Amino acid sequence: MIETKTNEWSYRLCIPTATGNISYLGLKYVKEIKNYYKRLIEIAIEEGDKVKKAIGYAKFGAACSNIGDFRKAIIYYNISLKIFKKIGDKPNESMCYTNIGVAYYYLGDFKKAIEFNENSLKIAKEIGDKAGESKCYGNLGVAYRNLGNFRIAIGFHEDSLKIAKEIGDKAGESKCYTNLGVAYDGLGNFGKAIEFHENSLKIFKEIGDKAGELKCYTNLDIAYGRRNNLKKANEYIRKAKEEEKEDLSELLENLTAKRTAKRESPKL
């Protein structure tokens, strides 16, 4: 019986993750995903497995976060955090702090976001999690930027960029350049903003991140517009519109494929 439930737990853990961004798939599908995670928690409780229970609550929190229910997400992340702290699972404790910080960020509570990301950063440093450390620096930079503290934000984004380069995280590196560009834009240094957005665009093209490219084109349009270089601004807004059309076409293809896969998936 335990083996059967363990197999079901593993299956239910993987199925929603394989669907991609659930925010595009409708509320009915989101409810189904929540039911998957509720069952994860039930199985973990039946087995007396604290790790699985904590993961189930974290996954349920992520499902809430993906549909914009950040207050409920925080509740479930906190339950998960409490369990991970109790069993001494430092990496997942750090992850929970990060997730709670991100949820508070989207609620507009930037000071709370800073508090939880600082907690996550402390643990990431303790356990030598360089990728986690870089992510925390980036999150702190974004939170401080939203408080209008652009110079402090730049310092955190530079710390994040340094680590991303060290560990060869190209996607993280490109995001750091984007964040630095936005921060310099906030300071009114549009030349620097353009420099960083162009660095970001180059990497996004290299790694084939179309969404990242679109963001860069939009940011470059804004920066050139503020420098009154309307010719360049129009060039980038045209590229952004072209990218949006490609992304929409690709999104529709992906959704069709996912719905087909869902219909063909085995039933437990």
C-alpha cells in the first residue's frame, strides 16, 4: 500500500509541473492542479512523511501564487517553512523564505520582501548555494528599486551578476543586466541603461529566450525614447511587436500540445 501511494505521490508531483505556466490554462485547470497538490499532502500525512508534506504545501503555495492569490500562497509557504525548519532542511528553508519574499513583493510589501530575502540569503551563504545567493541579491535589488533606492539596488544587482558569471548562469546573467538597466533608467542615466539592456539582449538571443528578448526590446524602446532618440525607439518597438506576434503563435501551439497531452495522460 505504501509503495502504491508513493508512486501516486511521485506521479502527482510531476504532472502539473509538466504543463508549464498554469496562468495561461484557465481557472478550471488551476483547480485541477490544486486538487493534485491537496492529494500530495493527504498522501504525505497518511505516510507520516514530513518532507513530502512540506513539499506538498510548497507546491500548493506555488499554485496559488501562479493565479495571483499571493496571500493564500504565503499561508502555505509558511506551513512548508515551519516543517523544513523543524527537520533541519536548510536548502528548502531558504527556498521557502525566497518564495514568501516574492509573494510579498507582488503584494507591494517591499519591506517584507526584503526581510524574507535577507533570511534566504543568510542561509544560502551558510550552505554555499551560489545560485540561491545570486537569486537573493537579484530579488533584494528589485525590492529596493521599487522603494526608489536605485543605488542600493544597483549594488545588489552587481553582486548577483558577479556570481551568475562565476557559476556560468547565462540566463541569470542576462536578467542581472536587465535589472541593472532598469535601475540606471530610474536614476536617469539612460546611456548606462541602454548599455546593460543591449548586453542582456545579446545573451537572451544566444540562449533562445524569446520572452527575454521581448522584454529587452521594450526596455530599449523606453530608454531611447527618454533620450529623445525616437528613430531608435521606434526601431525597438517594431521589433517588440514582431516578437509578440511570434510569441503568441508559439504559445497557442504549446497550449494545443499540452491539452492533447492532458487528454492522453493515464488515469490513476
